[in-house]
Amino acid sequence: MCRSIKTLRAPYVETPTTEDVRAAALQYVRKISGFRAPAPHNAEAFNAAVDTVAKATQELLDHLVVRGQR
């Protein structure tokens, strides 16, 4: 698990920003790819993966229901 990826749902974070979501996606892609920054020939795939993971993360956060929260 990436230790620098923080929980982005309430009550841990009231309203995660786009930057929070993107940072988590970037850390995830870095971890699974093994690259901190991709070589030029992999940049397009790397950046597309970050975009896809960020979108999926935001969709997840938008649809989560946390019981016991007001």
C-alpha cells in the first residue's frame, strides 16, 4: 500500500479537492508502474492512467454513503 495515499472520504477529509484526488491517483500509478516519472516513450500511457484512476476515484467518492455521518 502506498503510505502517502491518504483516505479521501468523510470523516477523514470533509471535501477532497481535485488536487487531492489527482495526487492519490499519481501515487497509485507510480507505485504500480514502478516509475516516479515515466520515460518519454511511456509518458502518454502513464498520464492516461493517472487521468483514468483520478476519474474512477472521484466517481467512487461521489457515490459512497457513509452511515452515521450527518
